[in-house]
Amino acid sequence: MASEVTLREHLIEQLDLSIRDATQRLIGRAMIDSIDERGYLITSTEELSEQLECKIALVETVLTTLQTFEPTGVFARDLIECFSLQLAERDRPGSRDGRLLQNLDYLTKHDMPGLRRVCGVDEEDLTDMLAELRTLDPKPGSAFDEGAVEYVTADVMMRTKQGGGWEIELNNDTLPRVLVNRAYYAEINDLAQEKDDKAFVQEKFQSANWLVRALDQRARTILKVATEIIRQQDAFFRHGV
């Protein structure tokens, strides 16, 4: 069955279209892996800068781009920033709305006179502001990943070697297992009397052999690609593992 698009997949698709630079794309991937189910960024830019061994200014630049992604409000670091991003998209980044967001505690205390005072608005304006506030989504990422939890199983496993370096191997549990029963093929082939029947059996046997070879090549390719990634990002893995 076709699966629904996850929040991570949705963001990666936008990342690949928006950022061409390989380093910035790597930072973007790390940020996508650092958001929670609400769509909030839960790892600080300082931590990401240290983990990825890059300048914090570069991390902030990538974050600015990611905060333009859909759904609006993703990659916010708190509720106020989430709402600010959504208001900015509506061309409502004014100081009046900013004061409202900075004083949401008045709402929890039901202190409307105090809220009007700090926002510098009358009752009618405050009513309009609160009506728009209710249209904002405090959890923009919640529209995704609402099904059963699916855990990612790694295709490749790596561990450090004594004396340095990495031991890299395929996760056999994730590899599809396809075997060709040659004895059964020989039996069926012997029973086939007509030329067309024999041709059909041989065609299917060749297709099965091709599938086995293709899966073996796929496994080899995955291992080669993973080995090269680990070689090029050795410093990153040594820092994070």
C-alpha cells in the first residue's frame, strides 16, 4: 500500500529544491533530524554548530531558509517564534502583534485589561488580534506522522575499530532474501513438452537469476556508498559516535 508522506520526507523534498550547496544541505538534514513531532527545532544552533564543526553563522543562515518551508511555523524554537513565522507570512510582523505574542501570559491569567494596556490597543482591536491568534497553528508538524509509529531500521551498521577506523557492514535483517530453487526449475523444465512452455519456464528462470544478481549489486552499492560517506565525514562521526 502507498504510505502517506511523513513530515521528514516533506521537509527533505523542500530542502533538496531550495538548497544546492552540499555543506548547507548537510546542515539542513541535521536540522530536520532535530525537530520534534510539533515541527519545533529542539537542538540549539550552538549545539548544531559544535556537532557539525561549522560556524554558527552558517547554521543560522540555513535555519532562516528552513523557516520558510511548509507547513509555516516549522523549525521554530518556541511557540512565540512559531506564531511569529505564521504572522510574517500573512504580512503581519507589526510591533502590535509582537507585543501580543510576548505577553501571552496575560491570556492565561485572563487579564484582558492588562493585555490591552501592554499592546496599546482598544478592546475592539484586541478582539480582532485574538481572533487571528486562534487561527494560528501551535503545532504545524502535527498534521504529519499521525499514524502508527514506524521505527527506522538502518541498512548499514558501523562501529569503531580498536586502534582507529571504522568497521562497516550491511544489516542482514534488512536485506531482501531471494533464492532460486534450481531443482524445482529442472523438474518443471523436464515436464514441459511444448516449445513455448519450455521458453516460458526458461524466461522466468532467467528473470529470477537477474533479480538475485540485481539485489546482490544493490547490497554492494549500498555498502560502497556508505563507506565513502563515512570516509568523507570521518570527523563528524568521530565527534558524534
